[in-house]
Amino acid sequence: MDEIITMEDMAAIYEVLDELGIDREFINVELGKEDPGSWAKADGGMMKREVVEITLPLTTPLAHWLPTLKAGLQELLSGEGS
């Protein structure tokens, strides 16, 4: 498996973000993949605003992980997630 995200990976992530109405400017996607994959609110560093950081999984096929990401983002942004 590739350890670095691809343009196809980003297109799939953008599709989920667009479905949820999340502005792409408020996300950071790590270039490297790491199991089990994650999403969390973060301070955004130099951007000085809260963002959602996403790390894609290394060994789980992205197509299988996207529904988990979508549900997690919905929970996170509704205030129920941390």
C-alpha cells in the first residue's frame, strides 16, 4: 500500500466534505497515512482558527473507511464528538 495520499484519495475526501457541507478551507489532511485513520478538531497552527485534521488509514482501503469518516465528521461537528 502507498504510504502517501494520492490525488484520488483527496478527491474521495473532498466528496465526503462536499456531501456534509464542510468548507475545504477548514480541514488539514496529513500527507502520510497511519492506521487506523483519524479525524479530530485541532487549533490550525498558523492559520489561527479551528480546523479538522484528517489522517487516512494505511491498511484499510479508503472506500471501506469513508463511511466511518463521514459518520465521525457528522458526530464531531454536531458537538457530540471530541
